[in-house]
Amino acid sequence: MLSRLVIVSANALKGSSPLGAGLVQVSRCLHASPQSLSPVAPLPEKGGKVRHGIIPEELFQLLYPKTGVTGPYMLGTGLILYMLSKEIYVINHETFAAASIGAVIIYGIKKFGPSVAAFADKLNEDKVAKAQEVKDSAMTSLTQAIEDEKKEQWRVEGRSMLFDAKRNNVAMLLETNYRERIHMVTNEVKKRLDYQVALQDLQRRMAQEHMVNWVEKNVVSSITPQQEKESIAKCITDLKALAKTTQAKVAV
Amino acid sequence: MAGRRLALKAIDWVAFAERVPPNQKGMFNALKTRSDAISAKLASLPESPVAIDWSYYKSAVAKAGMVDEFEKKFKALKIPEPADMQTSAINAQEAEAEKDAQAYVEASKARIAQYETELDKFKNMIPFDQMTIEDLNNTFPETKLDTVKYPYWPHKPISEL
């Protein structure tokens, strides 16, 4: 894996780093000198491409211009046959052990690889999601806080209305008081004039009644007993005459 | 005895109500009811008083000169307007409220500036999936692990894991 990184970065680093490609150990220390401050590229999504699970794709790309598609296979076959025939690699018991272990490992990776990778990715995703959530909630609360502050400032601008209302109230109270005073004065004067008029009326009425009573009393006292007797006799004769005419009417 | 011109400023109670914060709504309602009561009382009183019919009284009252004397004194009477003692106090209150409001607005603006800087920090942050732990520690200083106080992994007390 490190070798692949060397092949990839060899082209990129030609002439850019003074230290040379051989010293590249960790992907993030590409900017070795303190002058370059550009942000580091994000981590690649997937690992490097491999063919047949082991051999990196870059080898095939490297050999393609010269030897075409079958080049690396020929190279591989030739190398293996060379090592076997010249007994550079000797077949022994370990070979079989290596083959079986290799087979099991390859089977295990092929079967469980993706799910393990998904699990690990999910762990990372959760962390990032939590951080993202924190960031989002912080941003929304900040914008909300700014909105609220602006609203409060707008509210403060209306403070003059309160004092206008107070002054209005005071003016209205004064005017009410003034009007009440005027009305009171008018009513009092009117009452006094009305009293004079009523007093006059009362006096006239009392004089009238007194006079009437006096005249009546005099008239009654001037009736002598003689006149009384005469008037009573006249009344009786009148009554008798009336009785006669009524009886006559009834009889008829 | 002419009535005074009343210099009342028209108050838009609806707009006023909008600007009242919710925790002062009670006070606002009290003010409004008071103002309404006062203006209703004012409206119920006629502006000029009932005119006195002097000619009728002249013919009705027998005492000579009494009505004329009353009329003369009545016309000459000048009713003093009630003294205004509260307006200056209200103006003083207004000036003080103005000062307080300025101070509040200043503080509010400072708070807004602070919020804006924090908001900018969040906006200009690099996305989380491109950050390193170093970048994270620079952006959020509270995530920095104290390797001096806790030299062994996990560099924080177990209870905080």
C-alpha cells in the first residue's frame, strides 16, 4: 500500500518537494515545508484499485503502453516459472500451508469484508453526523438570536408612544377638570336665579291663597241667621216642588 | 367662556400593542383601559356650558338690577385653567427612557456582532469529513485533549468518555 502511494505520488512530487519521494511515509505530511498552507485534500473514498485482490492496478497501467493487456500476466507467469525452475523458491510443506491459509483469508475477506467496512463507516458517520448536528443547531440558534435582538431593537423604537399616551391622558384630565368647573359655575348661577324666581312665585301664591281664604271667611261670617232661615225654607219648597214633579213622572 | 383647543396626539393603539413585549402586556392593558376611561369621561362632558337665558330671568325676577348684576359678574368671570404639573415629570421620564434605550440598543448591537462572528466561524468552517483532529481542535478548542494533565490515553477522565 505504501509502495502504491509511492508510485502515485512520484509523479505528483517530481520537483515539488525538496526531500524526494522516498521519505513519504504518511499521506498527510505531503506539505513538508512550512510555506505551503493550502488545505489538505480530503481522504479518498475507496482504497486503491487492485486486480485479483492483490496486484495493484497501477502495475497494469504502467506496463500497458509497452506490452498491452497481457503484459503483466506474462511477466507474472514468467517470474513464477523462473523462480520455480531455478529453485529460487523451493516447494515444501509450508507452500501448502500458505496456500490453504491464503484461501481461507481470501474467502473470509470476500465474504465479510463489505459488512465490516460498512460497520466501520457507520461508526464514523455517526460521529460526523453528531458534529454536524451540533453545528446546525448552533447556527440556527445564532440566527434566531440575531433575529430576536433585531426584534427587540424594533420594539424599543416604539417607546415614544408610551409617553405620548401619558401626556394625552394628562391633557384629557386637565380638560375634563376645566369643563367640570365651567359647568359647575353655570349651574350654581342658574340655581340661584331659579331660586329667586321660585321664591317670587311662592310669595304670590301664598298671598293669593290667603286672600281667598279671607274673602271666604268674611262671606261665611256675613250670612245672618235670618238669611239662613229664609234660604233653608226656600230650599224646602223647591225640594217639595221637585218631589211633586218626580212623583207625577213616576206615576205616569 | 370658550373651550380650549385640546392638543391631543392621535395614538395608534394597534401599532403600540404590536411593539409591547409579551411580559409587559398586563401593564399595557391597564394603561389602555385607563386611557379609554379618561377619554370616555371627556367625551361625556359637553365642551361649552348650557347658556343661561338672561332675558327670561330679567322679565321673571322682580328685584331690579339683580339679574343685571348677576349677568355682569358672570360674564366677567374667568375660570382658571387647572395647573399642569405632570408634563414635566413625564418629559423627564422620557429623557431617561431615551438614555436607557440607547444603552440597551448599544448592548444589543454588541451582542449581535458577537453572534455574527460566531455564525461566520460556523459558516467558514471546513466540512467535517475534510477535517483532521488538529483542525477540529483549532475550530472547537474544547475538544483538545490535555496530554499534560492526563499523559496516558484516553487523555481525559474515564467518566467523561
